Amino acid sequence: MLIGSGLIIPKAHRATVFDLTDTEWTATFSLLGEVKRLLDRMYAPQGYNLGWNCGAVAGQEIFHAHLHVMPRYLDEPYAGKGIRYWLKQPENKRNNLCHGLWDGLES
């Protein structure tokens, strides 16, 4: 676990970020700014990863919208490796890349 990591969790139950109201989205974004200022002051990270996991296949285990806030530091073993790094690993390659991609586009 990275020092300073945490979650921003809207009070009202919403399964994913796509279910937030405009007001909830604005409040979450505002709180994110406050969290960043606090973490910058307390820990001085060199970067951040932010993430919403939406749906079981995306890794969501708790079906209440929550934003992951992960400060990143130059001295980490995985510094410079973001979310894209893990998703692009050969082990994550799909077997059928175009399955369903063109369905319904021929008309």
C-alpha cells in the first residue's frame, strides 16, 4: 500500500461512477482537490493515480461508487508504471479481439 492512498466515497449509494448525479460528481471532484492539497502538503508525492473500477470484470468488488486516490513516489519499485502498464501485460491479451466490435455497424 502506498502512503497516503485512500478512497473518496459519495454518501448516497450509487453502484458506479456512471450512476452519480451531476451534484455528486461535482462534490466528488471538489473533494478530490481538497484531498490533493492535503496529500501534497503531508507527503509531497511526485504523481498520482486515480481510478474508478466499474463492474466486476473491471475489478469492482464493492458495488458502491468509490474513487481510488493513490499518491505515487519516485522511490517506488513501480515508479513510472501506471494502470495502463498492468492492463497491457501479455497475460492480459484477449483471445478474440474483434468479437462483437463490428456487430450492427454494417447497416
